[in-house]
Amino acid sequence: MQEYVLKNDDFLVSQTDEKGKILFANDDFCKIAGYTLEEMIGKPHNIVRHPDMPKAAFKDLWETVQRGSIWTGYVKNKTKDGGFYWVFATVYPMKDSKTNETRYMSCRRKPSREEIETAETLYKTLR
Ligand SMILES: Cc1cc2nc3c(=O)[nH]c(=O)nc-3n(C[C@H](O)[C@H](O)[C@H](O)COP(=O)(O)O)c2cc1C
């Protein structure tokens, strides 16, 4: 499968509700994932989930943000056309300023090749 290697200045942002439904995605995220904004909005965030990602990584992500902390980690995502790309993600909880509802934001940048290789090796040992 084709890998899209992020550019140094690619910066992928998305926001979800408290259940992981996508509320916002920026241009870089839409373009690289291969979806239009309209296709993204309202979908569960596992729309970009790659089968190589261990469940344990997302369990850790959700437990971390639900207790109010910031999660950082490496994520392999799939693109609409069946390719994939790696990101280093920072996911953090926030409150909607108008409704006070819980929201989550993820900001993703390019990981180095060494970081990807380390994550790949680790994820093969996890389920
Ligand atoms: C703000 C935010 C961003 C997320 N970004 C991704 C992502 O880029 N890729 C991904 O596979 N899951 C992401 N998730 C986790 C998904 O919600 C989901 O837990 C994961 O895809 C596993 O899918 P599953 O619960 O159906 O097994 C994100 C969650 C949050 C709260």
C-alpha cells in the first residue's frame, strides 16, 4: 500500500465531540486522508483507523483525555484510497466555550523515520 510521507510543514487538525464524532477537520487533514470536509463531519474518528494500529493505543488515548490529560503518540492512519500515513499526534480535552460541552482536539505533525520505526516495532508487540 502507498505511504504518504508528511511534509515538514503538514499539520493535521481535527476536533471531536465527547464520543469521537468528527466536528472539524482542517485542510491538511482532509487532503491527506483523501476526504472532503463534508465527508468527514459527523463521522466517527475511526474512519481513518488503520488495521495495524493496536487497540491498546486508542484505549490509552481515550483513558488519558477522559481524565483531563494530554495524550501524545504515534498513529498510523489509512487514507480513503487505501494508502496510509504516520503522524505524531497530541490529543487534548477542552470545553466548548458556548455550551461548556467536552471536546477533543488532535494536532498532528510529521514524525521522523526513526520514530516511525520505533512505533512500528512497539505496536507489533501490542494488541
Ligand atoms: C481528538 C481525537 C482524534 C483522534 N484521531 C484519530 C486518528 O487520527 N486515527 C484513529 O485511528 N483514531 C483516532 N482517534 C481515536 C478514535 O476515536 C477511535 O478510538 C480509534 O480509531 C479506534 O477505533 P475503534 O474504537 O472503532 O476501535 C481519535 C480520537 C480523538 C478523541
